[in-house]
Amino acid sequence: MRSDDQQPTPGTTPTTPPTPAPAPTTPYYFKAGPVASRFNAVVGWLARHGVSLMGSAELSVRGRKSGAMQRIPVNPYRHDGEQYLVSARGHSQWVRNMRVAGGGELRVGRKVRRFTAAELPDDQKVAVLRGYLDKWGWEVNQYFQGVTAASSDEELAAAAADHPVFRITITA
């Protein structure tokens, strides 16, 4: 009789290897609290009325379920001649909408710039995240769980999956 054909001894239970823990099904998303929500509302209102704080703008993107335009203030970031949108708070609703819509609008006052968006793979985000954190870290470091502009490439790469980055191309 082969060893793999053997039956367990009566009164004992066969041993099975432990099953690995399932991968998290919910991607990282940091929901804004009441103070941050109020701050976002003020920054969005200012952008709609022509006041940009350090380059902030109001993003409009079509809702993936409602079809209505959803608005949120964002900090567009320019790196090596390209413009990017980084989601500091993770896989938020605007990110999910952007993945479906493939573009949107950036508004500061009456100036509206339509754009298309392409999401970057994690292995292409490190330089963009470093520059973004260098410029906007004072506002968003709390959402990066200890990763800052001074972090190593390895630390930034480890955080990349939690922070979607879109390269945007202005179309009008």
C-alpha cells in the first residue's frame, strides 16, 4: 500500500495544510471626515469661482451609475511635462468613476479643460508619487500611512497600489 493511500488511524483526524488567508477584497479608501468634507466643499467652491489654491481645481467626472457629473476638488500635478491626478485617499468614488468614464473636466472659474485619462500601472508611479508628496504632502501625508516624499523608492512602490494615478491629456 502506498503512503498516500493510507487511511487515518481511527480516533485521529487527518492533517491538512492551512489555507492561505484570502487577499483583501476592498481596496484602500480613506473616507473624508466632517472637517475634511467641509474643507473640500470650500476648496471646490473657490475653484468654481475662479480661485485656485496652489493649483487646485474642481474635477467633474461622469458617475458610473447615475450618469450625472460628480464634482470634487483635486490637486493636478505636473511631472516631466505631463499632468497627473493622484488619489491621495485611495480607490475613492471619483477614481472608480474615472476608470469607467475615461476622462472628465478640470475647472477653475470659467476656464474648463476637458481631458482624457489613462491610469498608470503601479510600477510607473514612484516618481509621480514622490513629486506629488513633495508638493502636496503638507495636505495629504496623513493618507499615505507614513510614506512621504523622503521615503525610499521601495516604500513608495509598496504604497503605489493604494493610490491610483491618472495621466491626463487635455483635449479642449
